[in-house]
Amino acid sequence: HRENGLEMVSSLEVGERRDLDPTRPSVILRKVGEASLWDIAKQCGSSIQAIKEANNLCGEPPADQILLVPVC
């Protein structure tokens, strides 16, 4: 269904929550400038929560911090 030229999503399937898996592939990268965890997660196929858990973060890390980014 389209209103104002935008598609409407009528249903979504949510994936199961997975436990952290130490054998799961990860990316190691350096946070550059103002990139947020959201930006990094989106670019790497991860989630903000997974990045926070892998790096013991409570909030946004400082610029130039090295991050372990678990990917799905």
C-alpha cells in the first residue's frame, strides 16, 4: 500500500536473539570522526548492542578508538 509515494510495511518478522559466539566473524576497525555506533553497525552488518557488548561500552566511544564489531 502506498501513501504519499512511500511504501507501508504491514508486518515484520523479528529474528531470534542470539548469544554471543566467539567463533562468529568480527571486524576490527578504528572509529573515525563523528561516526556513531549506529553508522558503524549499519555499515558492518552488526547491531549497536553487539558492538557495545563486545567492547564493554556504556555509550558512544571516543573518536579513534579501536572497536571489535561482531557481524552476522
